[in-house]
Amino acid sequence: MSDNNLIEIMKANRFMRSRAEVVAFDEAMAQLAKHPKNEYLPELHLVLDDECEHHEVMYGLIHFLESFDAKEQFQALIDVIPELIVRAPEWTKTLHYGILNDDLSCALYKEILHSTNSKNRDVVYQVLKEIAASESPPLSSHAEFVLSESATLVN
């Protein structure tokens, strides 16, 4: 089965309304994990959906996304964020919490984000501003760091 078909299976079963859908989703993700390809990162991000009731399976997808090269994963997140934020605002924040909780990831994300000349940067900025305003340190201060021009992360 092609990787595109596996991603389509994941999308078709992402709400996991039955045991069969959970199994189909999990098996497709397991097959993709055997031979991960960076080119599928944008579509894999778009599998996330806040309507899914099986959070543990969605966390499995998050961990799969995090297993990719950070630079590739962060760029894919930025590339799809306008669509992702509509379908999965909570999972979008969860992805950002993971980035912000790691100093190296935080600095790399800032570097990639500040070098991006796209309208997508504004969407990411809005997510980060919400995190800075609503979360306690260190998440709030790390979000402020990514938004700032400062070169130093202060914990």
C-alpha cells in the first residue's frame, strides 16, 4: 500500500468512532513509521483533529511527528498552520507546548519562524501570543522569547 493511501486511511479514520477505525488509524500510522518521509509531514499534521475523542491515539501521532528532524517538522507545522488552527486549535497548541518546553527546539523554532516571510508567521504569532497571555512560566516566557527579537532564552 502506498504512503499516500496510508495517510488517507488515517484521515478517514481520525474521528475513531469505532474500534475498527482506531485499529485502522493505528495500523496505518505504524506502517508509515517504518519508513518516515519528510515530504509527508504537512499531510500528517493535517490528520490532527480536535473532534477525535481518543486523545491517546492523537498523542501517538504527535510523538510520530516529533520523531522527525525538528527543522523539517517545524517548517511543516508553519506551512500548514492556517488550515490546522481551524480544524485542531487544541492540538496546534499542544504541538507548540512541546516546542516551547525544550530550549533547543524553542531556539530553532524562533530561527525558522523569523526567517519565514509568509502570512503563516502571523498565525503562529497569534498562537504564541495566546500562550504567552494564558500560560504560566516557563511556557509563557518561552512563547515571548520566540516572539521577541532577543537572542537569549531566559528561563
